[in-house]
Amino acid sequence: MSGVRLDGIVKKYGALQVVHGVDLDVSPGEFVVLVGPSGCGKSTTLRMIAGLEEISGGAATIDGRVVNRVAPKDRDVAMVFQNYALYPHLNVADNIAFGLRIRKESKEAIAKSVEEVAGILGLTPYLDRRPADLSGGQRQRVAMGRAIVRRPKVFLFDEPLSNLDAKLRTQMRAEIKRLHNRLGATSIYVTHDQVEAMTLADRIVVMSDGRIEQIGTPMDLFNNPVNTFVAGFIGSPP
Ligand code: ADP
Ligand code: MG
């Protein structure tokens, strides 16, 4: 299993600095949730780990290797997005298989992996359907299928359930945690939903304005928030 470490990671867009030296050590197998108000730098931090944004300063380490200059496909991470990012013209099987296209695997090996992943996610009856003919929850499962088919060691989730209704959100939340455990993965999960953070996280990272305010277990943060910001966001009043 593989951990993720951030050492003083910085993001600048020209003169504008949006992430101000974030330090974070995620242990192999851990489920860490990043929370904070809109615009505080959660997605940017995740995208730097994934390699979708260049790192302006500091270092990101995955499984003991500094990845600042490593291409996204060689980082052994998979990212699940809020808007699913599915290909509308491809059916479910091909959308899931897309995660494997960049690897040179045989048709048979790809079909076998897709079948297996579809089974895990309850998508076997829908393999021939296009995304437009699926429910929101099914689409999100396809997006997760495309991520897990590559068997990455690290999962990055960027508000994956925000577009689902409350009931489905609760159900999918449990599925994500089960998947994380079953695959023995390391997960970093971004949300602005406190309930989601409290129920999913081994540890929660509270961010504000490109900085970490506090890192701790849900109980830590709830019982001992370091300041009124954290208290207001997650804890009981200090
Ligand atoms: P969050 O995910 O916490 O809502 P983001 O990481 O998306 O926040 O954004 C952090 C800050 O960086 C915001 O102020 C946002 O406007 C800014 N930002 C994000 N992407 C860009 C970009 N491509 N160019 C300039 N500023 C950006
Ligand atoms: Mg975001």
C-alpha cells in the first residue's frame, strides 16, 4: 500500500497564490477528508497530487517517490470527479475500459477487468447503456469503475456525490468506504459536506484560504477545535 505526503506544497496562478505551503502525511490505507469553504484550495491541492496541475513549490510524494515531475498516468492515482466526466458516446463497458486504454492490455484482459469491476459496482446489467440512459447514482458508479479498473493505490475524490440527492448520497458514501476498504486503497476525499466528512474520515483536514487550519480525527475536531473557524465548520463551540 502506498501513502501520500505533501511537504510545503504551493500553488500560484501567475502572481496569485492559492495554496500556501500545505503539509500533510496520509498513511497507507488511510481515508483522509479535506473540507473547507468554496475557493479555499481543496480541488487545487487534489489536482496537484493527481498531476493535473503543476506544483509551484514544495513536494508531493506518493509511495515514497517525489512525483512533482511525474506524468499523471505514471502516478498510480485515480481521480473521481463531481461531474463524472463520462464519455457520452461510449457505453458503460467502454467508459470503464477507457481507464485501461493507455495501457497496452489484450482485449480479453480488458473485458475480464471490466466484467469484474462492473460486478463489484452492480453495473453488470447496464454494460451496454450510454450514460444518458443511467441514473445519477449509476453514472457515479461508472466513474468509480473507470477509476478502480486501473487498480490504483491512491484514490482522489473531488466532491463525487454533490450532484446526487440526499438518499443516494448516503448510500454511495457507504459504498465508497466499502470500496476503499476492499481495495486496500489510500483515499483523499474532498467535500464541503460536514456529515460526509464526519462519517467517512479517519482524519479530517480543515482548510481555509489555501492553508490547513487543523488536522485530526472527527472526534478531535468536534471536541477540540483549535479556533472558531474550525468550530464553526465542524466542531462544537470552543
Ligand atoms: P475549492 O476546491 O476549495 O473550492 P479551488 O482549489 O478550486 O477551491 O480554488 C482555489 C482558488 O484558486 C480559488 O480562489 C480559485 O478561484 C483559484 N483558481 C482555481 N483555478 C484557477 C485557475 N486556473 N486560474 C486562476 N485561479 C484559479
Ligand atoms: Mg473544488
